[in-house]
Amino acid sequence: MNDFPSDMRQSGLVAETTPGDNAPPMSVSALAHALKRVVEGEFSHVRLRGELSGVKRAASGHIYLSLKDDSAVIDGVVWKGSAAALGFAPQDGVEVIVTGKLTTYPGRSKYQIVIERMALAGEGALMALLEKVKAMLAAEGLFDSAAKQPLPYLPRVIGVVTSPTGAVIRDILHRLADRFPTHVLVWPVLVQGDSAAAQIAAAIRGFDALAPGGAVPRPDLLIVARGGGSIEDLWAFNEEAVVRAIAACRIPIISAVGHETDTTLADFAADVRAPTPTAAAEMAVPVRADLAAALAELGLRADRGIRRGQARARERLDAVARLLPRREALLGPQRQRADDWGARLDRALEARVMRGRRLLDRAGAPLRPAMLNRQLDGARDRLARTARLLDAVNPDALLAKGYVRVSAHGGRVVSTVAGALSAERVRLHFVDGVVDARVEQSRPPAYEKSADRQKPPPKAKPEQPTLF
């Protein structure tokens, strides 16, 4: 302080500690923390009623909001752990009763309530919230009738989302057994309480995720059911998560929540609403006895129809037959024509046989015995003359007179010395056998040469007569 000029200290611009001053200055932080301790100590447990405003859910999971009435506003926060336990999703404009403690936020010099529990302020607030959620979901098209799926006529597998210990599942199973026994899969869930909506939505998505033909059969139809109760008891079926799961499911769904007078948003999103769980079982399957009776009746009707059709066809056939000419009138001309052709055929066959007999007689005349004998005698004479001629020209006939026939290898006749010399070995044919001989070169005798010179040339032999 001594650093300031004296004129500034005298003017009162610089704070100075005066003797006897018992109120030393506090820091802002000290005051903020003091206020925080006082507020939290005095208001550690409060219950407030007001209308929600500015509801925001942070990425961390915390919910920030404001509570207001006609003349005041207080900020509030719901930490992530408490937000998960809320029985409904907070929305603007909903009147609620909250329980928590007051605290301050020194960073902004503001006070707020840390909400631990939240409940709707009466049935009117519930209905207001219900109408608000309904309008929002309807605007998204989740309740459109065009998106509804038809129920299968005779489902082989039915999935049921409900409590496994209540009377609802027993009523459904008993009714299905009475009407048409079928395979039922039960997905157990809580149907009331803070975590009921999450379990119901997960069960619907789980059934829809089953693959056809897998180890667990995929249902052909789902029933989402619970018994009757107050609007608070049925509130899980009004939750946005359940409604969206029902609308997105590819399996047809029957909603059977509460009694006939109870209505939930699940009823609007489902493909069909049943007034009671027992009625849902009746909608799911037909009565087997009625089917058997209907089939029997259809069989009788089909049999009667077939017999009636046959009778009418027989009547039409008889009517057409009466218009046709009689058989005798139709076949008479053909029969007469056949008789005429038969008679002509007999005459034609007889004439043909006569012509054949005449041709046979003419052709058989040369074959008579006398003619055949004359032809045979003439042939015999010609054969004898030919045999005598063959004996006369047969070269082997001369062998009996001392002649020899010489042949080379292969049977070729050798008639000259040159031929014999070229053959080297020859075969001599005598009248009584054959002798093989070797040819040697030799000079002809002198007398043979003089005889050959003195011998006149041979006369030409007459031609050998031909056999033909």
C-alpha cells in the first residue's frame, strides 16, 4: 500500500485497513464454497413439482434441464447413473415431481437441483406425455397402416415376449393347445419397472435377428403381451424404444397388452392389436377342428361338383348322340361297298389263277420227258466226241510209246536244249513215274551234226485242232 501516492490514499481510492476493523475481505471462491456448504446443508433433500423445460441429454449420458412454474425457474441435472434408472424419458412440457438436493455451481454463481428420482405428476401428466410421444412417432410414420404386415394363416413357430412367471404365458399356451398346437418360443422379460422397456425392445430385436434354418427356429409370428394394470404399470409399452423395435421388426407382431380398455403405443405400432393375451392366441392360429370340418366340407363339395359335372356331360353327350344318324344308316353304304369289293376280288383272283396256269403250260412244254431225253442224248454225243479229241491231243498219251516229257521247276515244259541248260535241274515224266535230273553241257556227236546238215528242214506241223 505504501507504493501508492499520498494523494490517492487521502482521496479514499485505495482500501486501507483501519484499526478495529473485524471484517477482512473474502475471496470469491471462499464465498462460493461457503454458499455451497450452506445450500447443501439446508436443502440436502427436497421434492419439487414443476414443468420440464430445455431437456438436453449430453454425450456423457447426463441430462440437463430446467423446472419451472408460473413465476420461477430452477436448473437441474440428472447424472448418468440416475438417468439410466428413470422410468420414462424426460421431455419438455411434462409436469413431474423430482427428488434430490440443492447445490451451487460456483463457476456461474448459480444454484441447481441434482435430481435423483423423477416421477410424472399424476395421470394427467402421463397422458400428456403419452400424447406427445404418440404425435412424434406418428409424424415419423411408425403407425401407418400401409406398413402393417398380414398375419400368417398357420404359423409353424410363434415367439412370445412376456414374463415367464405370470398368468399371461399360461393363458396363451393353453389357448394355443386348445385351438391348434404349435411350436412356441418364449423370450422372458420384465414387463414392468425401470429396465422393462429395454428388455422388451431387446427381445423383439433378438427374435428378428434369428436366421431362417438356424439352430433356433425363426418365428413366423410374435406376440408381445402382459396382463392388465394401471397406466404406470403399462408404461414400458409406451416407451419409444419398444415402439421403434416393434415398427422395425420384419416378423408380424400381435400386441396384447392389458385388458380390452387399455391402450398403449405398442398397440399402434404392432401389425394387429388384440384386446387380451388370450385373444392374441386366438388370432394367431385357427381351430384345428374347424379346419378339419372345413376340409371335409370342401371335399364333399368337390365330390358333388365332380359328380354334377359328370352328369351334365353325360346329358350333353346323350343330346348330341340323339342328333347323330343311326349306326346302320352310317355303316350300310360302307358294308355294301365292302361286299361289292369282295365279289370283285374273288373274280379277279380266279382270272389271275387262270392266266397263271396258261403261262405255266406254255413254259412247261419244253420240259416234257421226250424232249428232255432228246436233249440229253445230244449232249451225251457231244461229250463223247470231246473226250476222244482230248485223248488224241493229250501229251501224256505219247509216254506209253517211249517218249519222255521234260519240265522245269514250277511245271514249265522244256522243249529245247537252251531251256534245259538254263533250268539246270529238270524233271523227266515217264509213263510210270517221274525222275529228277541235272543238266550238263555236252558236245553233240559228229554224226548228229552231219545228219542235221543233211536232214531236210522239218515240215510245218498242222495246227492242233481246238476243242472249242
